[in-house]
Amino acid sequence: MGKQASRAPQKSKLRVSRDGWKERAAEKQRELKRLRVTVRDLINSREQWKERAKELREQVEALQQANVSSFGDSPAWLVFGG
């Protein structure tokens, strides 16, 4: 019974150690998941802003083309200048 009695504290320490390890591992997994979600959201946001910038750039080019074609080859400052 001497060995059984001496193993009880060891088992308790191992159990506490294991439980601590499991909790730390679970916390790391939660943090990884949170970071993955953040990265996913940032990537989606970046793609939306890229698309918006592309649309606006195309609008600017279309307006510049319309401006040039409506005034011919003369620059706008000549038409509105004094």
C-alpha cells in the first residue's frame, strides 16, 4: 500500500498539469480562430475597397473622356479661361 499511497499525489499533480495544458491549448485554439476571422474580414474588406477604387477610377476615366469629347481637343482651361 506504500506505493499506492505515494502515487496518489503524483496522479493529482499530473491531473492538474494535464488540465492546465488542456486549458492553455483550448485558449490558443480560440485565439487562432479569432485571428482567422479577423484576417478573413480584413481580406474581404480590402477586396471591397479595391473593387470600389477600380469603379471610381473607371468613372473618372469616363468623365475625362466625356469632357475631352465635349470640348474637342481644346483644354478645358481655354474654354473657361478669360
